[in-house]
Amino acid sequence: MAKLNLGIEIRDFDLDRMGFSLSVLDPSGKRQMSEGYLRMTLQELGIFANALKAAREDVAVKTFDESIGRSTSEIAPILGIAAE
């Protein structure tokens, strides 16, 4: 079975909500196929992270830090998921 490769990049946040880009990546996990912007409360983010954790056999998550221009795993531990 193929894995869904997702890329996550934090865009903005305040005391109530976090905004981030969620990208579907190609099978190699290096090229973006599509992108969406999500903004949710921290409680909603927790539910979203739990859904990703439950699907870890089917979903691979990469994170990207634009300030350093490369993939990083800094957000994955925040979400409680393993980054690849």
C-alpha cells in the first residue's frame, strides 16, 4: 500500500490558533503536488495530530522550516508524531 506523504510548515500563530500549510508531496517526499492553508485552535490541532498518529502506517509527515530552507523535524514532536 502506498503512503500519503504530507509536508507541514507553520505559517503563523497566536494565543488561540495556529496557521500552517499542509502539502501533499510526491512519492519521494521531495516535490509538492498540492498545498492548502489550515488555521485551527490548539484543541483542534491536538485532534488533527491524533488522527495523524493513528494513521502512521499510511501517512508520512515531513516538516519544513523556510527560515533555514530545508526539512526539519521540529514541529513533528510538537504534534506528537514521528517525522521522516
